[in-house]
Amino acid sequence: MLRDVTISRAIIESYFHDLLSNLELDVAIVGAGPSGMVAAYYLAKGGAKVAIFEKKLSIGGGIWGGAMGFNKIVVQEDAREILDEFGIRYEEFEKGYYVADAIEVASTIASKTVKAGVKIFNMIEVEDLVVKDGKVSGIVINWTPVHMTGLHVDPLTVESKFVVDSTGHGAQVTQYLLKRGLIKNIPGEGPMWADQGEKLTVENTKEVFPGLYVTGMAANAVSGAPRMGPIFGGMFLSGRKAAKEILSKLKV
Ligand code: 48H
């Protein structure tokens, strides 16, 4: 006979084992959108200990709805090799424009990222940063429902050598540094210009404060670069660039 309490014990023990073993990380990624998951995938493949903290119940960020709910995304030539790396199918619409199914993109990236060794914690919001001696050295986490209900409940802390702000349009994690006066300004993203937006997303993927990287739309918001609409190559390339740079710093 199945015992209800054994089911509960299995979940509690397994979950808290994962939480305890991810309290000290090489890299804590905030946000399980395309740029955050791709960064985590390449970091894990490179041997880093990495976890993603996602405030929503679902992972995938802005991938699922494609554009206006038409669940297709476009990827340009430069990023096609990342679709290939993940084994995501696509069709060439015109030379240099590849179209993929948003559901396949989100689910495949998520699956490969988890299987590469990344632990994804959903329903956990990063509500602040740990900053010591002028360097970001961890994240401050709380249950998303605590934030939603406005309950006064203190958070917990995760230590990490690097934090990646992959929170999308709001650059929510970098905002915590702005609020504390540790960085000067976050201009926010500019109006739509796909070509420039894509190039600048990758260019602006960088360490914006010691220990803190920005990827994807957060990189655009922090640098005031244009948005680009439903083309996702820049998000993938941004995640891969952050992973590459962080891996080389971890090795040093
Ligand atoms: C935990 C958090 C927190 C927090 C937010 O928006 P995303 O998909 O982010 P990107 O940058 O990887 O991809 C952007 C892309 O989806 C997009 O919006 C594009 C290309 N837009 C172009 C345009 O012109 O509009 O994912 C960010 C994730 C989400 O899942 C959030 O829930 C999560 O971050 N998040 N998680 N703690 N404080 N803040």
C-alpha cells in the first residue's frame, strides 16, 4: 500500500538535499529565460557549479509566446550553431532567418540545461544581493509567494563567486545596486531596432560591477540599447558569452 507520508518524506528530503548542496555556488543565475538558461548550460558544460533561481512557477521567460502569442521565434545566422548545439529543429525562412517552434525551444533548452547539471529552483525570487568588500558575492532569496502576499518574512542567502542578472527587461538584480547607490544609472532599453538591438545585446553582456554579469534584455536595459522584438539569437549568444567569460575568470 502506498504511504502518503512516504511521498511527503521523499519530496522534502530530496528538495532540501538540493537546496543545501546549492548554497555555495560558482555562479548563481537569476532568471530562467533564454539568456539565463543558455549561460547556465555552457557554465555547467565547462565544469562550473551553477544554479538558476526563477521567481515564476514556469521557466522559459519570454520564449513561450513567440511574438503576440504566435509561438514561433526567429534566430539569425550567427546564433544558428546554438540551435544545433541544443538539437532544436528550425526552418530557413529566407537566407539568414531561421524560424523555430517556441515550445520546442523553451522545453529543449530547459531539458538540456537541467541534464547538463544545472539545478533550477523555481518559485524563488532573488530580492537582494550580498555585497562584500566592493564585490557581489551572493544572492538573497525568498519564496515568491512571500513577496506576492507582502508578508514580513526574512530571506536566506546563497554564496556565489559570480551572480548573473538574467532577469530580462527590468534588470531587477542590477536595480538593487542602483537602489543602494553602488552604480550610477540604469537608462532602460531603447525603442525597437532589431539589427542594433541584437548586436548590442551581445556587446553589452559584461561584468557591470565586480562579481555581477548582465545578460539578455537586462544587458540592454543596463546599457540603454534598443529592444529587438521576437528574434532570440542575441539572447542565446549573450548567455554563451557570459558563460565563456565567467569560466575563464573562474579558472584564474
Ligand atoms: C528570480 C526573476 C527575477 C528575480 C525576473 O525576460 P526573460 O525571457 O529574459 P532574457 O533576457 O533571457 O530574454 C528576453 C526575451 O525573452 C525577450 O523578452 C525579448 C527578446 N524581448 C525583445 C523585446 O523587444 O521585447 O526571462 C527573465 C526571467 C523571467 O522568467 C522572470 O520571471 C525572471 O527572469 N526574474 N527570477 N528573481 N528577482 N526577476
